[in-house]
Amino acid sequence: MISLAGRGNESDERATLSKEDMVKIKEKEKSPGLAAFLSFLICGVGQIYIGQDDRGVGLLILAFILVIFGVGFPLFWLFAFFLWVYAISDAYNQAKKYNVRLYKAARKTYVPPKAPPRTLTSGQIERMVYGYVLDHGGEIDVEECAEVLEISEDEVEKAIRALEKKGKLERE
């Protein structure tokens, strides 16, 4: 199959996002550092910052219970400390995961712009048709050639006549 430079491919997964889309994503992004810092200040607040309210409130309540019961039992303080360290780490990791999901969702909904209609010179069309003839063992089916090259049958016929005049093709 003949490949033409400058043709867009809508199924290309490596397509990049537009600047406008990138700005929108940057606005929605959550800072992993800020999430960790918020959970450092108050256990669970980092999770609330990234939108995981249930998780954040659960950590906050659990930390509060451990601190209240830790007054007479030092072992509860140890559990509270580990919960606090977990909450900091979790907030950081969850913010990173949130951002990855944000970019993945944007890429799934991204539709690259269609390639502008191409305008080919007669010389370009002649080269394309000549290449098609060479690739097909010296034979040409005008209808198939037009479909493969994404040009009209009239353009194929015109190119064949021009190639015949130049002595590059002969009809049998």
C-alpha cells in the first residue's frame, strides 16, 4: 500500500493532545507534594484534597480515635504514628495515580484533527500512479488504483495519458 506524507491517522495512539487540552489537564492536576504535605499536617486531608473524601475522612477518624485512646496506652500512639506515615505516603501515591488517570482519560477521548484536504500536482499524481504500476507488476486496474491512492479515476486516467506521452508507460 502506498503511504502519503502528511496524511492523518485517526487510530494513531501516539497522537499528542492539543495545547488547550493540556491547559485543561494542568488545571485539574493534583500536586503529589501538596497532598503529602496536607496529610503531614492533618492525617487524611491530603486524600480529601485529591477528591478521595471517604478515604480521607476514614483516615482522619481513625487517627483521632487512636490519639484519644492513646492517652493511657503508648501502643496506640505507635499505631497512630504508622497511620500518619501511611496517610502521607498514600496521599502522595494517590495524587500521582489521579494524574495518570487524568491523562489516560484525556487520550482516550482525544480525536486528532483531520488532515486538511490535500492538493496534489499533476507531477505528484503521475509519480504515485507510476509507483502503483511498478508495485503491481506493470499492470493497472484504474478503479483499484484510484481507491488505493485516494484520488479520482479521472486523475488516474489523466496520469496514465501523461506517462504514455513521456514514454514511461505503454498500453497493450
